[in-house]
Amino acid sequence: MGSKGPLCSAESCSPPRTEIDALVKPRGRGRGEAADSVYDGVVNTLLSKMDGMEQLNNILVVGTTNRKDLIDAALLRPGRFDLHMEIGLPDAEGRQQILRIHTRRMAQQGFLDDTVDLAKVAEITEVRFPPLLGGVRTPC
């Protein structure tokens, strides 16, 4: 099951691998460069696919971002990306779970000392971007 991007059928979809704001920037805000017309074309194409004439069943369109303000406003209107969910930063317990997941193999391979207290690490770790916790999994 390979990724087909943000548009795929419910039976064969894998989570998107990019934040949608990288693809659908607000139209008309560029400086007239070629890249701006490419972004405008991507947004127009996505809008036309979402508003298509034929009804599509069993299609779920998922977009992820940490900057909703960078998405073209037309995509946030009803009938398009009209369900918005905010997932907050993890608390100490959530950070400990993330650390446990990302250090499991390190522990199995002997790269994580038995004296490392993941609860303590989670307690003193305040991150603004949870995937940074995954960076601990790579031994030097």
C-alpha cells in the first residue's frame, strides 16, 4: 500500500506524508514568479476535483498542517476540508509514550542504558514539535 498523496480511496489510503500547506498555498499572494503559477494551478486542480460534477463514494480527503493560515481559504469552505481537528502538544505522559516507542529498538540492540529513566526525560522535555522526540532514536 503505497501513498497516493492526500487524495486516495478509503480502501487503499495511507496517511499523507506531507503537510498540505506545502501544496495549497493561498492563490494570488506570490510575486509573479513561475512557482506561484504552479501553486495556483495545484489549488485550482484540487478545488475542481473536490467540486467535480460526478459524485465520488468512499473517498476521504485528509490534509495535515500546523499552519492552517497558509492554506487557501477556498479549501476550508463547507464541502471541502470542512472538518478541522486540532491535536495539541503531548503532556509528560504522552511524551514518555513517544520516547518509549522511539527507543524500543535502541534498548533491544543495547544502545540504551538500563539507567535511562524515560519518565524523567519526558518530564524535563518540553518540545514545541513532538516529532523532535523521535530524534533520540538515532545513536551517535
